[in-house]
Amino acid sequence: MKKMVLKVKSSSNVKKVAGCIVNCYEEDSKVELHCMGASAVNQMVKSVAIARSILASKGTDISLVPGFDDIEEDGVTKTIIIAKIVEMR
């Protein structure tokens, strides 16, 4: 099972991100979303909500597990929010 990392920005189209989540999930990939900033987190949560409703209509329920990670960008350490998509059993 491969892992797909999707970077979500404040300008990300939530329907497109939701579609990517659904496609990755249906291809049996682990999905991890990365974002930085309040607006990006907002877009991420809306995307997961849309993906959840799409997958629910197909009989699957998903949830997200949030967390934090530090990355180094241009010599500066920044904290990002990570959300792993998991299937509810």
C-alpha cells in the first residue's frame, strides 16, 4: 500500500482535493494531507467532509487523525498540520 501526500493551500479547490482523496482511497493508497495556516486547515477540513460524504454513499466511512510535524524550508523550521485519512471500522 503506497502513501499519497497531498499538500493543501488556502487557495486549494476543495472539490478537487476531495476527488483526489476519494481516488487515492479507492486505489488502496494511504492518504495524508499537509497544510500550514488557518485558511489551509479550513480547506483541508472541508475537503475531507466532501470526500467523506462521497465515500459514505459507496458504503465506506472515513475519518481524519490530526497531528503536527516540523519541516525545514529555506533554512527555517516550520510546523505543519498533518491529517491522516483512516477508515472507520
